[in-house]
Amino acid sequence: MHFKCLLPKGDRNMIYAVRKDGESNEKLVLRYKKLFFGSRIVTKLKKERYAIKKLKKRKQREKAIVTNHYRELNSKVYF
């Protein structure tokens, strides 16, 4: 079974790692993984995997209230 990794339309860049002299296969795979996850392609793929509806006004207001509450807690000086 083959799986294709389709990138979002604006990001059609390929990520690849070329083996260096004396580099083991394990090191090559680790370096590739570091490049792949550092490029944030995974988050873009997961984000665009499903269609997400826009928030309703009520939900947006509730989210703003909670965010402001936590901002106020975070900005307090305790000493």
C-alpha cells in the first residue's frame, strides 16, 4: 500500500537529506526527521485535513472572555 504526502497548494517544496561521507543510515533518518518536523509541514497537513467551520459569534465571544480572563491572571504581579 502506498501513501502520498500531498502538501498544501502554496508549499510544494520537497524535503530531502543527502547522505554525507561516513554517515550511518540511522543518522540520515534522524537528520531527515529533524528537517521534516522543523519545516512544520506536518502541522499544515493536519490543519488542512478536515474542513473547519467558522466560529459562531456566541462561541467567539465566549472564547474571547476566557482568553481575557487568563491574560489578566498571567499579568498579575504576585510579589
